[in-house]
Amino acid sequence: MAYNIEFPETIHKPVCLPDGANLSETLTVVNSPVLFGCRTGICGTCLVQIEDGYATLSPPNEAEQEALEIYAPGNETARLACQINLTSNIALIKIEGV
């Protein structure tokens, strides 16, 4: 099974990725608007807001949730892209300023 990753409000075309794909491993090679730094959920470089599909993703683990409270307090649909394992179609927007 494959899922689409969309980047609303950008010039970037949707990307089709396989079920369970780790976004940090695949979005880097397709020239997406999402940048990755540490890839471990610490630096916040890959902070995104999930515009569509948030409810279908597995919830953030404890470490990611702690980072989200620092980098995006109060944003209920923020995630660290490096921590997402794809299980559905999603649309995401890069959160700038981290």
C-alpha cells in the first residue's frame, strides 16, 4: 500500500511513499520543503503542521511530545516529521522559525 504526502501552499508536488515509510529517510531525497537535522526528534528542524490526516497517524511518543511542547506549544497538529511512520495520506506544512 502507498500513501500520498502533500505540501499545501508550496510549489512542491505530492510524493507517494510506501506504508510505514519513515519521512526523514525519504523526503530528503525528493526535494521536499521539509529539512531534517538530527533525525532523532531533538533539534526541531523538521517541525511540521499536519493539515490533513493527523488523526490517522500514530500518536507522538513521550520524547516527541516533550519536544513538541517546546517547539510548538499549543499546536495540536504539530509533529516532528522525522518521527512519523506513514500509515495514511497526509498533507503537511513546514513550521518556520525553529
